[in-house]
Amino acid sequence: MFDFSGTLLRIECVAHWLDAGLAEAGIRLSGDEFAHTVERLTYHGALPGGPAPRKVPARLKKLWEERDLDAERHRAAYTALIREAGVTDRALAQALYARHMVPEAWHPYPDTARTLGELSRAGVAVAVVSNIGWDLRPVFRAHGLDEWVDVYALSYEVGAQKPDPAIFRFACERLGLAPAETLMVGDDRRADGGAEALGAHVHFVDHLPVDRRPHGLLPVFGLLGGDGA
């Protein structure tokens, strides 16, 4: 079982995200305005899959905590954070939210294809278990990764988000495996670590930029079937 964001793929940086959104909305900013907007968007954690908010406004805390349970709450949470960052143009806000769901915004880690491909060829079933409010399957298809994924356990479809054991149980049942026969690989010790409650093994990777983590997934091969997971 693999987490998605920060484990198998990573979202583009905030500056690239904003640049693409501005182009889509037909808006130009000065250099200073662009830099300031990047800073504000980063501070408020407005990019899904990007840096977490430094502080979530009290009125948005419940929505933030439940953002991955359905598409409506996901959109509402992140568009609210975009507005908190000072983006008042509606077309730009819509373009920014839409941008993070396109395959071009996501970059696989250098060893993602190799890891998934070798697992598949070895007869190891693979699930992607993600807290997310939209369908990431097109991203996997666009990057040539979908053929190696047997099960998608997405929080907005399952109705449970990590660390709730329910989402891991769903994945295990779809894989036809007992939790003790599975390994959960992720970058978030709280969310992905929830698999331990079911008896699954857990292995953590660092959520680093793609060019700084070329071989982070390869240790998985040494953990399969062992007690060190």
C-alpha cells in the first residue's frame, strides 16, 4: 500500500502552480506582486499537496480537518485558503484549484515507475491509499503508472480518511490480504501510521523535492516478507 502525494509523486512548487494559474486566467503580476503572492499562498497552505498551512483560521478548522471526505469539502477548503492568501480574482482562484488536478502538475519520484513495475512483475499486489478529494487515476494513467496499481483506496470515495483504520481495511479487503500481510509506505507518520492499528507493517519515506529523493522507495524491496517493516 502506497500513499500518493509526497510518496509516489510530488506536486509542482507554489511558484510554478501560480504561474500556470495566472496564464490560465489571463492575468499578469509584477515581479514583486508575484513573489508576494507566492509567499502568501505558501503561508496559508493553499496548494493541495503542497506545504501545510502555517495556521488555519478558526472558522475553517472543521472544514480543513474534513476536507478529504468528499469533493465539495475539498474544493471549499482550498478555495477558502486561496482567498485567505489574498487572491480575490474569482477566475484566478478557480484556475488555481483546477490546476492541481492536472497530470502536468505532478511529478513522479525517479524510482516510482521502477518500484511499482518490479512489484507488479513479481506478483505483488499494489494499492494506492490517499487522503484526497478528487480522482487521481488520470494522473497515474498520464504518467504510465496506472497499469501497476491494483486498487485505489481514495478517502473521498471510501468515506474515511487516514489515520482511520477503515480506509486501510478497505484497501486490504480489495487486495484480498490480511493487514499483517501488507506494508504501508507513506511520508506522514500520523496519517500513514494509522495502518499499524490494523496490524499492517509501515515504512516511511521523506517528503522531499523529486530531485532530492532519487532512491527513497527502493528500500521497500528489502522489507517485503520480513519483520523489519
